[in-house]
Amino acid sequence: MKIPKGRVLTYGQVATKMGNKKWARAVGQALAKNQHAPAIPCHRVVGYNSMGGYSAEGGVKRKAKLLLREGHHV
């Protein structure tokens, strides 16, 4: 919820903000359980070299569309 519209962070950046960069995988696993996407905007967290996953309806294609609407070129 603290990542503003139009901005993205990587799983590693979120993990680092939580206290340990090694928690990046745990961040991804937690976001995969988000039952309120896109209202709780987990689509704003991406992989270092990829989009990462998106467990909400529409999968990664929907994640890409949401990011495009927010001004990111995916």
C-alpha cells in the first residue's frame, strides 16, 4: 500500500526495506497470497529482471496492463 501509483519496487527492494534483502522470495510468496489485488496494489512489485508473477485473475498480462495504465513501459 505504501508504493505510490506510478512507481515500482523489486521484491529485493521491498525485502531490504523490511530489514533483510534475503527475504525477497518471502515477499513474493506473501504477495502471491494477496486476495485483494489490484485494490491492494501488489502489481507494483516486480522482479529484478522480470515482471515476476501475478496471481490475480489475468495473471502477468493483467499485471502488465495495470503497470502500463500507471505509466510504466513493460
